[in-house]
Amino acid sequence: MDRPVPAAPADNRAWGSDAIADVLRALEIPFVALNPGASYRGLHDSLVNRLGNTAPQMLVCLHEEHAVALAHGYYKASGRPIAAALHSNVGLMHGTMAIYNAWCDRVPVLVLGATGPVDAARRRPWIDWIHTAQDQGALIRHYTKWDAQPASVPAAREALLRAAQIMASAPCGPVYVNLDAALQEQPLDHLPAPPDVARYAAPPAAAPAPDLLARAADLLLRAASPLILMGRTGRSPAAWEARVRLAERLGARVATDLKLPATFPTGHPLHVGPPGTFAAPSLQAAMREADVILALDWVDLGGTLRAAGAEEAGPRIIQVSPDARLHNGWSFDHGGLPPADLYFDNEPDPVVAALLAALPARATPPPFVVAEAPAAPAAPGPLAIPGLAAALRRATAGREVTLIRLPLGWDGALWHFAHPLDYLGQDGGGGIGSGPGMAVGAALALRGTGRLPVAVLGDGDTMMGLSALWTAAHYRVPLLVVVSNNRSFFNDEVHQERVAKERGRPVENKWVGQAISDPDPDFAKLAEGLGLLGIGPVGTEAALNEALARAVAHVEAGGAALIDARVAPGYAPAMASALTREPRRD
């Protein structure tokens, strides 16, 4: 940790930022990820010289987008929000993509902003003018739950309490509190006592309406072929077990989504095919065959039903989601409007618990055993993503692994998830460059848990966000990054191939304007320059075996490592099909 020199005995002077820092400590915010900026120099001083850079501890990031991504990843691994500080309007503009990701992923992040003095008479020439905005929160108001620019120290303290309460209320999301630089540096006669934050806690999850619950239980009991879509659900082992019991009691088939963290054991006999980023043909068929679908906050339920042809004349739908509370007219992250025969405006976990209590008990099925086939010996020839997954399984055998991120080309059949922390999902907004920052945040949250944090990132994602990895090296955060490097923005090649075929033009030109080559970025050298162990490039499964053995040992010793794995371009069939499929127009 960056340890400051102890401050000299104070002369009993206090400052606005001291009172603000005290609230952050009272809220038990463990970290503030930041890229330094003069607009919050007052708060920075208070975090260092009043709080000693502990509770919260500052985490230096090399880009504001990384700071928010780090906070995003930390929450996904821990269920605990942290803060990200962004310097004035320019830092906020840097951080907007990561804020949108957190919004789409329904993740709470306390974004602390700052502005040059609102009082124009107090601005320094030039710099304070270009770093002051009339309504800074307007930059992100469409994709935050709430924002404020308090005009006094008491108002700033209240704003932080309200922000913490709002971001943790379902559906969760980022909030923004913008602190006037002059307010931070305002002298105070005395420091107010820290607030009793328990009196400002988020409300508990609401229980479902009894009548609605009874109707849902009856519908599910009478269902001959029920299907449960596991979407945004609770991450605790207890919530996981409750979902397993519900599916087993109903004999319901279950689907999960690679866009989201692990929510149900993918090796369970009731799980429908492998999870994917888009609904695979096996899931679409299951949706058409189902007579009742219980959707637990499934991402874009309307679009998924439509793609499967199960929207109108298909199954009865029980929708469980509080997400509509966030929907607005600016962003269409809410997806298509689904039909629902029963609609719970609740978080899924209380509904699952209530359904278990309402449904008659049945004989408990014997525990299922996932028969993971041992990874085959290294295959000859160029490395592909299945070979990368096989090598990773061999290298981590016997360990608890958290897959923080996976690339778009990943096939869900390559790795089973049996615990809520086995996989943390994607970034929500689909913004390239988030992977490294989120990986660092998740790995920080997993430090000391005994789990091995692994992020398999695309090359474009890594290149955009690479400098985020310096923070892992600096703070000694154990992390393994494997770059699934196909030397291309390959997602766009898939789209260009489709357009070329439709227009009768040369498919061979799909790579033009997409390739990341000539020169090929040397990720291993770049990682070494940031303080990580860099290995590669490796282009065969045998070479990857050796690289992983070395990297895993380094991470287990407390270091951060990156492997540049050169893979052949390609997507899992279901992914490639979904990317190029014509949307339904009927």
C-alpha cells in the first residue's frame, strides 16, 4: 500500500473535504479508484492526511475509464461497492463508457466528481475555466441512477448518504456526486460527527404479492414443461442453492447467459445446452417447447422470445424483474418489451424463496455429479480457443478458478460453472477496453479468498485497456490474463463477411480495416513494461501448457502475469450464427 508520512499534530483546523472523507469512511467504502486531478485536490489531501490512505485506500489508475471499470469488477466479485473519482469535466468524459457499462450491468459504483469553483470569482485563470461546467452531471444523467452537485458541506454529506442508498436499491446502478473545488477547500469551524449510516441504508428487498405468488405457484405446478431463464440474480451460495432446489422441485429445464455471472450449475442435468451470449438453437427450441417460462430478470427477455419464435403463441410467461424502474427514453439497454401473463416487480431472490415455500415438497433428487472429461493431451497444429480452454483446465486442475471475463469466441461448453464465483460475466454495455480494468478490480476483491483469478481477454479489448494492468502490478494484486489474440477486431470481420455475401462481393476482403497486425502488438513486452510477468507470444497448445505452468506459479506467489496466446480466428457456431442471423420481421 502507498503509506503516507504521518501528519503533524493538527492545529484544530478542519476543511470541507475532511467532513466528506469522514462520510466515505462511515459508509465503509474500502477503496477509491482514481486518476489524480486538481479539481479534487482537497478531498485527495483529506484521504491522505486525515484518513491515512486507509478505509478508504486510494488506488491509482492510469485512465479514468480504468478507475470506473475497476470499481465495476470489484463489485462483481465481492458484491460490495467502491468509489471511483474522476477529475472535473475532462475526467468524466474519459469515464463515460465505463459508467455506461456499469449502468447496463446494473452494478452500483459511487462516482465522485469535482469541478473548478462554481463561484467564478474564485477561479484560477484559464485552467479552472476550462475545467468547470454549468451542469456536469448532464454528461451522464441518462445512464446513472442519480446525480448531485451539492452547494455546501452539509449538503455534500447528505448527497453521499443518498447516493449510497440509491445505488444499492434494486435495480442497482452507478451514481454521481460532483464536489465543488471551493467547497472542498472551505475552512470549517469544527468537524461534524460522522453520520449513523445504518439509518440511511437501502431498503430490504420487497416480498412478492401473495395473490400473485399463489397464481405463479399454481401455474408452475400445472406446467408439463416449465423452463427457468436465470438472469440477474443474487450471487450468494444460499441464493444459488435456492435456485437449484426450485428447478429440481419443478423438474424445470434451466438456461443461463454468458453475458451474466454464473447463476446455476451448467453441468446440472436440467441445464439446457451450454450457456451463450445469444440464445443457442437448443435454448430457442426449449423456449418453443415450454408451456411456462419463469424469467428471473433475464436480459432482453422480449428480444430473446422474439428470436425464438415464442413471443405470441408460445408459452405462458412469468416475468420477475424490477428493471423497468430504470428504463428511460435515451438508452435502449432495456431490450424488447416482453409479454407477461404474471409480472413480479421484484428482485428474483425473494420470489424464488417464496415459491419454494409455496410449492409442495418433493423427494430430493440424488446429488448430481458433473463428469468433466479430462482435458485431452495437447493437440498439434495452430492454437484455437478450444485448445486454449483445454490448456487452461490442465494448468488449473484442482484449483478454485474464477473466470473474470471470456472472449466473444468462447463456447460455453468449454468450461462448467458450479459456483457463483466461477464466472463473473461480461461488462454490460459491450464497450471494448473494459476487460483489463474489470479484471484488476475483480482480482483485488478475490485477493485472499484462495481463488485463482483468470481473465481471458480479446486482443482489441486488451490493447485499449492495457495500462489498467499497471494498477495490479503496483498494488501486488494476483491476476492471470490470457490474451486470446486473433490479431483482429474479428467480430467486425464476421459482419463484413455477411455483408460481402449479401452483395456478391469478395469475402476475402473482410479483414481490411479490421486487422491488428503489421506490426503485431507484442503484449508480453507491453505487460513487462507495466511490471507484470509477460510471456509469449505462444501459438501452440504445447507451448501454452508451458507458459501457463509458469504464469500460474507466478500468480500463486502473489504476482500478476499476462500470456499472449495467438489463436486462430473463429467463433463458436452458435455465436457466429447469432451475429449474422437476420432479425425476425414478422
